Amino acid sequence: MVEAICKEIVFKKDRLAGQQIGSIYFGGGTPSVLPSTALQQILATVEKHFSISSDAEITIETNPDDLTSSKIAELRKLPVNRFSIGTQSFFNEDLIWMNRAHNAQEASDCIKRSQDAGFENLTIDLIYGYPLLSNEKWKSNIYTALELSIPHLSAYSLTVEPKTALAHAIEKGKQPMVNDEQSAEQFLTLIDIVNANGFEHYEISNYSLPGRYAVHNTNYWKGIPYLGIGPSAHGFDGHDRYINVANNAKYMESLMKGQLPETIERLSNTDKFNEYVMTSLRTMWGLDIKKIEQDFGRIYADQTQKMIKPFISNGKLFADGNFIKLSNTGKLFADGIAAELFADDQEL
């Protein structure tokens, strides 16, 4: 797999020609299970074929149980400078319910170990809106994260995916249904607490101290081109999207034959406009009417200004100069509001 990934990097070396790389993100499954020699091989291939900024953000997703002292020491020898840790909760019963391999003690200890080793740029994931999570436990999770002095956190409402074990258990009455009101209340609680502690809610699911935004994810939301490497990876060149095959065996087989395992999704002007609406509206910077007119045309800007009026009237959106932003109440309906603002090729 590592050899195939390196081959794909070489095949795509001209995709970001003339651009300096500001971020590298090891995501997907759990890349921290790779030995440091494999990570080094991938990074060396990137360094050979691309220009990497001296202050590039290089993130690796990890599970708390992977971040042993020896693993952290290995990663310290690499250019990796940021961990994204799948903490999820600081309560044992919740972690067992989620079928996580780590326990609450490991969730806290791995953060402290990482900081002691010099990894100060950390983000953790938390989940809310699930049946076991009372409002008091949720507040405890938030305050525990803040006490650990991390500069960034991501929080996601539990979603029940079809055909999963959880969905089946809910159907059979073995697990309670997810309570949308509870989820909404916990979302607003999170916003209040982190804002009171100096964090900015800069994207629907992301919170950071001022200026400590995730470089990589922020680039996604701002529509900056990026290269996707590996099975299931997506890439965007500013015009079209490239999607790699999701099957590991097919991915490796294609590359060993000298073929890129990707399909190309051609994006129309309306596709790109709708993506801009979806991503920009999720951020604290909001949707820029002037940018819409400049990048997509006056007809898109006029229609957007017409479509936002009811949401401004009901307080879910507000105008800040040329920028349209979600209120805290509006953030509960972000995806639905964005969908209402989408354009249809036939309408334009």
C-alpha cells in the first residue's frame, strides 16, 4: 500500500505545479498504525516532488491507544507537527458503548504525553447527541478538553447511518432513538462554553483559539485546490474533482500497472456555486455576495440576495456588510439553509 501511495504521488506531481504546499494531512482510517518508516517514505516522496512551505501544517489522525510514549517518540522524529486525536468522550461507559478501543484514562493521558513530548498543536474529536450523554456529562467533556489546554477541537453530533449495528439496534428497540432536541441543546451549550473560554466557532463542527484554525480543513472550506492520495481519496483542482477507487486491492493493482485509479467529476458553474454556498456558509467568515458576482456572475448574486431574505427575517441568517452569516440558531439548520440557497442549472 505504501509503495502504491508513493507511485500515485509521483504520477500526480504536476497537479499542483507552481504552488507551495501549506498542509499535509494523513487521514482516512487510522494512519498512526503505520510504522514511522512508512510515514517517512511517503513524506520523502512528497518532499521530492513538491515544494513544501517551511511552516506547513502536517497532521496525522490518531487514536488515543496508539499514542504510546514510544509511538510519540517515533513521530517526533518526523516532520509531523499536529495530531488529530479521536478522543470522542472522557467517560468509560460512553467509549464502551461506542465500541472504542481506548478508555477514559488513555484519552487524557495521550494528550498530556503528546504535549510533554513537544506536540502542542493538538485537536481532539468529541461526539454529542447520543443516548448515554446527559447534559452534565457533556459539559464535563467540554471542560475536560479545555483544562487540557488544547488549541482546537472538533465536535460532531451522532448520526445513525443506515445498515449499521446501531441502526439495527434502534430498529429492534435495543437502543433508544437519537433525540434531535438533546443534540441541538448540547450543540448550543458547546458554543456558549467554548466562546466564554476564548474559542472561536469558526466552522459548524470546529472550534479554536484565535488564529489556531486547522489550515488543511480551512483550505477545503475556502475552495483552495488540494491533492487527494490513497484509496477513496478526493482531490480538487479548482475546476474538477478527482475521486479514487475505494477498493484497496483495485487501488494497488491499478497503480502497479501504471494507471491512476480515479474517476473525474466535471463540475459545472452551478455545481461550483452550490459547493461555495455549502462550504462558506458553514464558516464564521460567511458567504460573500461580491465574490459570488465576481466568480459566478450577477444572476447568481441576485438570486442569492432574493433567497436569503426569509432567513434574515426569521433570524437564522444575518448580513455583515457583503457577507451573509449564520446566527447561532441558524447553525442548527445549516445544511437545510444551504440547500435552499442552491441554484439549479435550469433556473439560470
